[in-house]
Amino acid sequence: MSLASIELVNKAVVSASSTNPNSNECYGGSCDVLNVKQTSPNNAEDHLTDWQSNPSTACNSEWVNADWSKEGGYSLTSMSVLFAKKDTGSTANKLSLKNSNGATVDVSTYLMCTPAKVQDGTELVRWDICALDMSAPTGTWDNIVSARWTFQPVAPSTGASCRVGVYEIQMHGVKSPVGLGIGAVIGIVLGVLALIAIVAVCLIRQANLRKRAARWLNQPRGGWESLELWAADRTNHHE
């Protein structure tokens, strides 16, 4: 059995609480939730496509669900969410998981997230990179078949409608071996700083990997020009 970590959202059936019906407000002419997959094609200008929730003045929470149950259970290792320009202040710190036995658990307090900002053209967008706290109860991260992210948008000061906007969601894991927990499989707990380097390699969508990787950190026009850590804002949600 291979213990190599794979990205699970790509393999999942994804769904969302709502979708912006105005496709012109999203890159590539579609606000579909399928755009959060790493393998989703970029638009004609080589920009990441995005999912947007339906804009609302009620500012209710929105969710994205990824179900990879047809692939079997996985032991999770890390996750990240790259927010889009039109997101109104959402964060990726609300997560519930379902295991192969059908049990659902809220793991929000066991996420160790580092917010980062990535320059998208002339604007900065948020990138939440999260390690999973291995001090969680035994089995919390094992045999997982689906994940649901719940986002709470923030009302803009301008009085405009709230919306959630996401370029990409990633969840990494290894196939769950019978009788072994993720601690036994991995042998270590990934620190947040080490995780940043790992996720950075995986961030750029596979369809564009070769040409984007070479210029990712120093691109003269558009694209991802720089990555800055908000070290002062490093957040550990496990108290």
C-alpha cells in the first residue's frame, strides 16, 4: 500500500450551498463550485477560475462540501483555501469531517492555520494554510470520506452584499491502512511553517504547472507575484 499523500478535492464530488448566477462576475465566465478543484482549467487569460456564493445582504454562512467516499477512507494531513478577489473577508477555520462509519465531527478547534497574502495582479488575496493538530482525539483524522468547509462572510463597509469567493481548496491525505492511525503512518506532526513549503509546491493547478512554477514569485504582470506570511497574525485555533 502506498503512503504517498494525495490531494483529495480533485477526486471528490463537490457541491456548494449557493452559486452566483451572474457568471460574468467570475473568471472564465462561470462561478461553478467545480472551479475550486486544483485541476480546474484556467481562463483564456491564464487566470485561476473561481467559485462564488450568491451575493446576499443577509450575510448568511455558506459551505462547500467535498465527498471522495468512492475512493475510500483517507487519513488527513493538511489543507488550504485560496480566496478570490471578491470574497468579503471569509476564513477557512470552520471544518467538519465525515468518516467511513458515517459519523460527522466538527474539527474546527484542531486546525492550526497560518494566514498568508498572495498578490494577484495589483490586489492581495488571502491564502489560509492549515496543519491538523495531532493532539485531537485518536481517530479524528482517520478513515475520512468527506469534508465540509463553512465560511462566514463579512459585511463590506460599503453596504454591498456579502459573498464567499474561492479560487482553490486543497485537502491532502494518505490512504487509511487498517488498524493504523495517522500518527503511526506519518510518524511526525507537520509544523505550520514546514507545511507552507509543501503546499506551495502543490498550489498551482496541474494544467499550468511547468510554465507557472518558474515565474510564480516574480512575474512582471498579473499572476501570483509574491507570497508574504502574516507572521504576526499566525493563528492557532486549538486552545
